[in-house]
Amino acid sequence: MKYVVGNLKMNILSPLERDCYFKLFKKEIVGIKFKNTEIVLCPPFVYLEDFVSNLGGKYVRIGAQNVFEERSGSYTGEISPPMIKNLGAEYVIVGHSERRRYFGETNASANLKLKASAKAGLHPVYCVGETQEERDAGLTQNVVNLQIEEGLSDVPSAYLENIILVYEPVWSVGTDVVPTSDEVMEARILIKKILVDKYGAKFAERIKILYGGSVKEKNIERLCLEPGMDGVLVGRESLTPYEFIKLAQIISEK
Ligand code: PGA
């Protein structure tokens, strides 16, 4: 199975814009058959239920962009895994670089979110990747290694298969600067090796690894298909249904 995950971030500012998005999305996707490809859209929380009822199931799967690790209680402003699950969403993005950068999230907090989400039956989409400074300092391997080690620490093996990893070099998110095909392949090999060492070859083989960061029609071949990734996490291009669905078609046809 391949994955095309759209991260709508903090966009779509009104019910009018939301309805317009639904209309365009349905118009573009109707009649298209995707082979072996799961398409996931992650809207802002306020639209989660509308996305589930308008596009969920029939056209795509729906996910959240963030989650808190507790089930319920006095945590003002937070949203729990069962809340997301019970609305009919199936995925949740965890550890996105924007959460790490602007909201102080760490490998340890991602770990709590991953465990709580997987326990609630959600599929966490866990983002790892190095910043420009870390890359310049030759620290990519160490950083990604730690993100996986600490992020997946003590995740019960029954839940591990629910987790989808994304290699998302932070310097490529929102910048239109992208790695080469070889660099993505190297990251894939590195992540696989970490997983093999930790969980064994058979298990590591089953874990999906996506690429994220400035994915567009013109570079999806070299960022995803050539390096053998299992799909993509798409930011800006998911805001235009036509572009997003085209990416899903390219993935599904290969
Ligand atoms: P981008 O965002 O495609 O706009 O670079 C990717 C992401 O943040 O997931």
C-alpha cells in the first residue's frame, strides 16, 4: 500500500472556503480509481468532522494534524486520541517539524502522543528529519536515529505496525529546496537500518516510510518513486485539490 497524505496546516479560513474545497475536491476525484493507494487529508481540527462526513470513507481517509496524549480531563484546549477516532478520523500527524519548532515538541512528547494514538486505534504519521544547521554539521544520522529511538521507545509491538514514518528534512519544508533522489534513498536506508537493529528485519520491512517536503508534480518522481519511498506527505500542494489528486494519481500508477 502507498500513502499520499495531505497536511492542510492552518489554512481554510471559513465555512465558505471549506465548502469550496469540498466541491473542487469531489469534482477532481470523481471517477478516478486509485490502485493500492491510500489518500489521507489532515484538515484543521475545527473541520475534522466536516471532512469526515463530506470526503471521508467515500473518497479519502481523514487524519488530524496533532493530538494530546491523555484520554480526557482538565487539559484546556487539547484534543485526545479517542476524540479524533470517535469522529471517524483514522490518522494523526505526530512530531511535525512545525510542532517541534514553534510549540516546543520533542522526541519525548512525540513518544507519548504516538503511544496514546496507536492505543486508541489511530495510525500515527510520525515525522523525522534534520534541520539545515544539523545537516551542515553532519548530524543527520544522529538526529534521525534519536528521533526514531526516542520517538518509538516502548511502543508496544502490537501498535508499531500502525505507525507510518515520514522522512521530512526540515530545510525542505515549505522552501522548494529538495534533496536529491540519492539523499532520500540514503535516508530510507538509514531509517530501515535503525528499524532492523531495533525490531528485526521482518518487522522493519513492513513499516512504511514516506517522503515529505516541497513535493510537487515536477519532483515527485525523484523524491518518492526513484528512491523507493512508500508515498508522500504533502503540504502546500494539498490546498489545491487538482494538484493533490494529480500527485495521488502519479503514485497510484507506478
Ligand atoms: P510543503 O509541506 O509540502 O508545503 O513543503 C510539507 C509538510 O510540512 O508536511
